[in-house]
Amino acid sequence: MTRLVRIALIVVAAAACSPAGPRGAAANDAGPGSNGMMDGAGYTVTVRDLGDGRFGVDYLLADAQSALIFSRSSGDYRVGAWSPVGSGVQLERLHGFDALLFDAPRTEFSLIVEPRFVSPQGDYSPYVGFSDGSLAIYTGQFEVLAVADTGSIAALDGNLGAWQGEQYTMGVRILSDRRMVFDGEIVDGSVEHTARGNGAFVYLGDGEITARRSYVGVLDRGLPTWVLEAMDDDMESIFETYETRWQHPLEERAVLYFAYGGDEQGGYSNKGSVIDRSILMSSSGQAMSEPSPDLRTYLRWFFAHEVAHQFQNLRGQGSGTIGESWIHEGGANTMATGLVAQMLGEAGPDYLSATYAREYAQCLPVLAAGPLETAHLRDQSGGFYACGALIGLVIDAATPDGDIYTVWLAMQALSEQRDEQRSRALFFEAAGQAGVDADLIAHLDRLIDGGADDPAAQLRRAMDMAGLAAEFDDNNQLITLQQP
Ligand SMILES: [Zn+2]
């Protein structure tokens, strides 16, 4: 019995993802016999592009099962869009799960799947559509977990965490006549990878491939020209700044997908996600049709946050517990905000001040409700970003002859030397090594475990000690901030 692995998506952010996959295999072997069990997989899903917008999906299980649930069941998009082939198989929505029920235990079944371009809250989008009709498929949507019967689905009461059993490694094979892009490579015929608790994005279509020094990807050619031009100018600049700050380039190019959903809807909406070195962004809305400095600033910030993760994960043993995600999420916010402020030139200080005022307003209620390290248990995961950004800001200002990158580089080195994951202890030890005052570190540390009687005062004290000139209003809200 193993603990259920489910890599959660945090929008504008995914925690460092599954180290187990994806593995790529590119071979033009899409012929008969190519839909057998993949090596190293407990079950295999073969996804066949039918060429008419639909996919044939064939499951092959090692052991016969009588019922399955989909581990990613949010969004309720399968029923009505996925049709079982033949008799004896039903797809139903049961107690918060999409479930497959069989008349008798079986090891094989097939479905015909029509993509639904939904955007489930807190989860990866199963399909991301580009304006030329091409699409990216998220393979994590095919993961299934065995259950005994409908009674055991009811007993879960919609809580995936209550599921018990063996979570097998899933093999996914995608067969298509279209050109595919997987893991930054163009692939013809067949893409294969394995995953457990997550998946990968596989792109199908003829979208123009953009290859730059630091990234390769598909930028939707339907995107407004000003957005494409801004991406061209800004992305390399983001990578170059980080290479200087982190003192080395990425070992492999990042993989970037930027899809455009058109301008029929008002305003602006977007969804971003990251799996390993792939960054996926999907944007739409009327606000994009005219050049907008605010939107450009937002796009810069979004990509800067995601690219920061790529550098964070380059060295050392990866991230620690969920309760420690303030280290990398907050750190990415601090780095992105600093980087964008620098790109904005004269407008930088005002941007920085306004951004941290927002972080402060979002952080205080989280600290008022309890320790930062248990924010996710109170449904306040946003605190990892907002409070983490403020901790990053304080550390950045308080590091003599250095900044937040100095502390991160020291933490990565400690993580490598000791073969330990990044943790609160390692972060503060690295800060101490970088010369941050021990008293100041103690102040910050108490915000995390709830040891502070008055967290707001504690945070203000830490900002003050770091030499940050901050003004607050009568409601204890941050109004302006100046870096030393
Ligand atoms: Zn993030």
C-alpha cells in the first residue's frame, strides 16, 4: 500500500513536479502491435488521434478490475464527451468522481473521446486549444485508480485522499498523423511516457515552433501582434537576467506553450501551469486586442515567476513539504517582482511598492488565522505566495553584500551536500551563512510555526530590521515601501 501521489496544480504555479516522469520515447512505430503494455507501467493508455477531432482511447490493465475512478475528476467534463465502445462498460458521475463501471471484471476497454476545453479549478486543463485548431493534451487526465464497486466510491465521499490501494505507474502512448511536440522535441507518429500522479502536455498540430537560445515552444500565431512582439523582447531578457542572478544558465531549454483563446469574451482571463521544464499559458479576452502596458507587465511577471522555478529546481534535492512551499512560491514571487521592477525602469519603484502592498494585504489574514506552515490546511494556500514573497523581500534586503539569490544558491549547495530537500531549516541556515542577522531570522521563523503573539507586528519588525522603509495606514495596511 502506498500513499496516493497527486501532483496538485496551483494556478500561476505548480510546485516542483513529479521527478518520476515524463520519459520520452520517440519512435515512428504506430503500427499494429504498438498498443501493448509499456515497459515499467502497471497499465497502459493508448490515445489514437482519429483525425476528425476525436480520440480513441484504449486501456490495458495488468489485473482485471470491476470499477475505476479517474484521479482527476474535477470539472465533470467526461460524461457526455467520452463514450465507451461496446457493451458492459458505463461511464458515470458518482459522488464527485468520474467512474468507469464494468458488468464483469476486465483488463481491456476502449472509449471514444471528444475533447472538452474546460478549465477545472485547481487542476490542469485536460486540453488546451490553439487558434489554428491545434491542441495540447494533458495526459494526467487518463490516470485511473481501482475501486471495488459503487459502494466504495460512495464511501470516499468525494475525497480522493481517502482512497486506498496501489497507485500504479501509467504508461501513455499517443498515436497521431499530426506533428507532435513533446518535451521540447518534434516527434512523428508516437509519443510515449510514464507518469504517476501527474502527466505531461503533448502538443498536436502544425503551429510554428519558436526556438530561442533559452526556450523552445509553440506561441499561438493568432495571438495579437503586440503580445507576440512583447514575448520576443521579454522572454530572452527574463532568462538573461536570471542567468546573471543565478550565475549560470539552465542546463536544458525551457519548453513554452502559449495558446490564445480569442477576444470574444470581455476582460482578460488566463491560466498558467508548469510541469517540469514545460510552461503552459492560455490567455483570452478583449483586453488583449489593444496593446496594454498593464497586461504586458502581468505577462512578464507570470513568466518570470515560472522561469524562477526552473532555476530553483536546477540544483539540490527539490522542494520540501507543502507547508514549506512559501520557500519556492514566495521566492519566485520575490524574484519575479524584482525582475519586473527592473524591466520597468523609472516606473519600477512604484510597481514594487504596489505589488508588496497587495502581498501584505493578502498575507496578514493568513497569519492572523494561524501559522504559515499550516495555511493549506485552512484553505489559505495563497499565503505561501503572499507571505512567502514578504519573507523573500526581507531576506533580499537583509543579506549583506548579497540578495535572495545569494541565499538560494547557499541553500541549493546545502541541499546537494547533505542530500536533503529544501526546507525551512535549510533556508534559514543558508540565510545565516549569507550573513543575515540571527535575530531577524528568528523573527521570520516565528511567523511560520505560529510562535509570534502578534504576527503583524512581528512582520513589520522584520521589515524594519531589514532596512525596508514602509508606511502603513490606520488599518495596518501597507501603503508604500522603499527598498534600502
Ligand atoms: Zn509558482
